[in-house]
Amino acid sequence: MMKSHDANSNISSGSNTSIRQKADAFRPDHLIGKIPVGISSCLLGDNVRFNGGHSRSTYCLGPLSEYFEYKKFCPEVAAGFGTPRPTLRLIGDPNAPVMTYTKGTGEDLTGQFKQASERYLATMPELDGYIVMKNSPSCGISRIKVYQENGHPHMERVSGLFTDALMRKFPLLPVEEDGRLNDPALRENFMLRVFAHHEFRLSVAYAPTMKALIDFHSRYKYLVMAHSQPAYKSLGRLLSGQEKCAIETLCERYFSEFMTALSKPAKRRNHCNVLMHLVGYLKKAVDASIRKDILEVIEQYRRGEVFLTTPMTILHHYLKQYGSDYVKHQRYFEPYPKALGIRNSV
């Protein structure tokens, strides 16, 4: 049903009960089973790079491995290029780049490479995210050079051929480079999308009902608001019942808008707007002096003097005591495991 993996569902109807149990018990801090995430083989330490070495990622194999079950793939090895091998590069038109060896006769390897990638993508297991190798003409997500006949690169940069095919086939799948995960904002955005993608797949996509979709939306309303006010309003209208369509169609439309809204990191001013909304739930529950203190911490965050975790932790503390179940269980407060410490740097 989900557009990001509609051709690759390998979950039988007989397993719906266990899936529903996982969905009902889902909490980012207490996963029942790890989240399936694709990854470039070299990032796991496999010696598949052109020089026979690897690009082992300590972050992927360290903190993230506690929550992710990796599905590895190297498109260059799958294409039969061998290890070690001559280095590859892209040449020609940036809109239709050709893969060839950096040094040699200019042999066109594009067809061989694309066939191997397409075979993998056609049978790829259901995933909730993908981490690719940076700067690779195969796997880089952006900024990959395409060379002209004179040996100089075009100004325009592209994605590696495998990652381009991956993102075209599964446009809603969270995809990120290992190097970009060092950027706090990009890391935070990737992680919340992976966990949101996973929760939607478990709680809505496998057995779509209006109740499941509305429950999911209720948990994610303020997270969506932090990323996009227009999407927040649009998704609300979509679920208002004004448009009559099959539940599967409704879920697909919702999921597409939802993941698109989350695809850009939330801005500081949007977080402040959400935090101010949430303070409103304490209006009749706590003294004005406490609300004033919370608002001051939000203002400190607005000025860049503290990280997001500071106002969020204080606000969540009071909402857990005095707020309704609806507000205290908002995914905005816990979109991914707190143990990762991601919000300590955004």
C-alpha cells in the first residue's frame, strides 16, 4: 500500500496479528525488533571499495546499531566490477550521466551497473531508511561530479547512479549519506523520518483503517506543525472526511504528504511556535509564574542560547503531570530514542 515500498511487501496476511501487536506496543525507546535500514556495505566494514578496503562508520556500527537491523548492498560489486577495481566516475550529460573507469578507454559501464541495481531494487526487502556512502559515483546522495570531454567537471552536481535509482523508485524512503549524519540538523531529521516511516508501516499500512490513520495523525500533529504549517492544515483537511475515497487511497495520500512535510529540518521559529502552543495546555493547571519560567526558556532557545532539549524537557515534565493523554503522548517529545542524545545538539 505504501508508495515507498508498494512493490516489495513481503509480509503475509498471516502475520498481521504480530504486526498489530508491535504497532500497539510501539515506542521509540522500547522497540520490539530492530528497524530494517539499508546501508552501503563498505560502511559496515566490508572490504568492497575500489582499493580493497572499507569505510567503516563508527556511528552506524555504534549507537545506530542498537536500533537498526542493517541490510547491506554494494552496487559496484553486484555489477561484477570486482574488488579491488579501477576507480569509477561519471561523464557526459549531467541529466543522463555515463559511468566509466577514471583511467582507460572510456568503456561505458552504465548498462551493466544499472541492471545490477535494478535487480536489487526489484527484490529489496521492506526498509524504513537507507544510509549511503558519500562522494561515490554509485552511492553519493548529492554533489557528485560529472566530467566533460575536456576533463573538467560540469557545474551541476548529481546523485550517484544507484542512489538516484533508489530515490526515484522509493521517493518517500528516508535516504542519507554517512557523512551528512555528522550534521546535527540533518542527523535529527533523518532519524525522526526513519522512526516515523517505521511506525506508519506498522500501525497503518499493513492493515489500513480510518481509526488507525487518525490515531497516527493525532500522535504526530505537533511534529508535523514544527516542520510545515501548510502540511499541518492540509493533513487535517484530508482527514476531515470531506473527500470520499477508499481507505487505501486516503492512507497513500496522507503518507505522501506526511513524509514530504518531514523531509526538511524544522526551523527554530517553528519549534518555538509549537512549544508555545503546548504551553497553552498548562494554562489552567499550573501557576502563571511557572508558565512564565517555561516561556523564558523557550525564548532562550529562540535566541540560540540553549538547545531544543532544554525547553522540551521542562515542558514535557509538566505536561506528563497535568496534560491529557493526547498531549503527553505526542511524538514531538519522543520521535526517536532519547538515549541517542540527538536533541542535545539542535
